[in-house]
Amino acid sequence: MHAYANDVTESNFKAEVIERSKQVPVLVDFWAPWCGPCRVLKPVLEKLADQYQGRFHLAKVNSDENPRLAAEYGVRSIPNVKAFVNGLLVDEFLGAQPESSVREFIESLLPTPGELLRRQAAERRAAGDDSGALELLDKALALEANNDAAHADKVDLLLSKGRVDEARSAAKHLGPLASQDPRVSALLAQLQFADAGSVDVSALEARIQAKPDDLDAQLQLAKANVAAKRYEKALEHLLAIIRQDRKWNDEVARKMMLSVFDLLGGQGDLVSRYRRLLAATLH
């Protein structure tokens, strides 16, 4: 009996592997009773699972008894060890490996000290301790200046507290590829509109009524509507700008529409509809 290892089947694979891997890395050992190399590797994996004391979990899948799982994950030769992190298959190895190689494989999957601090910060924030969370995030970033997830968490926390200037400063430390993460692109879009809620909406509407081609007023009103989460009204104003002058102010209206799409997660009926309207207007 091993505290950090268990047998897994098709019926509990999602809970024991996919969901558990969102907490700690899970190694899935696909094996079979007739497989000699499997009998060599299995005690090595169990020994390391005990030594690491829960920093990773070992899930053992009898591929003969669970052929659909083996087929789903492309198991063609055993033993085949597959690693899951955050619900995703991230790495694997084949055959009976020496303990040193297996240990190196495990080490590559474990969260770094900075990542552990980031997770602790998330727990603090969930418990309502924003100051403690921010302190832990700063410690994480002192250890790992390129940890984009920690930078994003810091931006998110500062924005939630209304500390917009500090959030903008924190966002400058995000790496060049960070915006490919939908969560980060949504945060950056939120930053773009963070100051728009303080404008006089009635005055802007009066300006537009008096002068419908006042594109600057249309733009400011669109920003204000985003800040107030009136996304459809914002998209209407931005589309109106594009219809009047798509090149105005370096295509700011088109770019802002894309930012709103990011803010909305890039999907949903509203986004789909306005993507089509934007495409029709441009082409």
C-alpha cells in the first residue's frame, strides 16, 4: 500500500489524473502483468513516490484491463509513463529507466520555488488576505523575475483594488509572449479601459448628438461603456467609427474592438456577431 500511488481505471481516470494534476503533477504508469520491464520500473516509481511525499502522485493503469485509455493516450509500447500537469499531458518516457533518469524526469515537472509562492498567494487572496497575497507575489517575482503567471496575478490583484497605475507598472514586466495567454490578453484589455469610468457620459452623448462625426467623442464613449461593462453599446460606437473612417487615429477603433473581444474571452454570441459585422465593414 502506497500513500502517494494508486491503481487507476477508466472510471476514475478523470478524478485521479486530470483533476488531481491541477494540484500536483501526476505520473501515469501504463503497464501489464506480462511485461518484464514493467516489473522493473514499477518499484522504482513507487519508491520515488514515497520519497517525494506527495510532491507528485503515481497513477498505475493496467493497459490490458483499460484498453480504451491506452488507445486514447497513444500507448503502443509498455511501460509508458505519461506526465500530467494542470490537466494536460505534458511529457512522457518509454521503457524501464534507471532511477536517476526517472528522478530527473520528475524534477522537471515539479513547481519551482517561485511558483509555489504564487500558489500560496492565490490561496491568501481566496481567503481575503490581499495584502498577504501581494507580499507573496513580490517574493515570488524576486526569485523568478520572468514568471509571467505571477506578474499576471499581480496585475489582476492591483486592478481589483483600483490601483491602476501600479497595475500598469506591473504589466510592463510581462514577457513578449505573455499576451498569447487569453487571461493575460483580457487583463491587458481591462487595463486599457481602466480609467474610462470617470468621464461624463451625458456630455459625450450631447457632443455626438450635436456632431455625429465627432469620432473622438465616439471613442471616449465606447471606452466609458466598456468600463461600465456595457459591451454591446461600446462595440456599436467602435463600429460606427470604423464605418465613418476606418483609418482614423491609426485604426484605433478596430484595435479597440479586438481588445474588447479579448476582454470578453474571445467567444460568445456577442463577440461572434461583432466579429462578423467588423469583417463585413472592413471587406
